[in-house]
Amino acid sequence: MKTAAKTRFDTRLPKEQKELFEYAANLGGFRNLTDFIVFSAREQANKIIESHNDILSSARDRQLFFNAIMNPPNPNNQLKKAAARYKKALENK
């Protein structure tokens, strides 16, 4: 079984922040501050990436989306009929 290569990350932060993070780590049941920081950073990174990817997940999707906005197709018969039914329903209210 292969183990992942490890690397080091150092940071400096105000004492109050460290105490806050240690308190949260203890409340959260983490073994230590490092586990809490790594977990929290990973969770936030995943949220940011997921949010970014959910918007338009690929260059092809972006191209299709913007092409549809900039060059919309003409309405087909089904859409025209649906619009007429909607307009008639509004008039009957």
C-alpha cells in the first residue's frame, strides 16, 4: 500500500485566532489543531471548487450557454402554442 507524499505548511497567526481554533478543535473532537485545520481547509476548498464547477462545468458548457443567450433560436410551434395558452389563461383570471 502506497502512502501519500507529505509536505509541510507553516503559518503565523494571532494568538487569539490560535486559541479560537484550538477551542473549536477540542469541541469538534479532533485529535489536535493540525487535524482540525486540515479538515476545515479541505472542507472549504471542496465547497469553493464545487460552487465554481456547478456554475458552468466546462468550456464547452460555457460556449453552449453563451451561444444560446447571444443567438437564441426562433420559437417552435410547441412554444408558440404554450405561450398562447398561457396568455389565454391570464385573460381568464
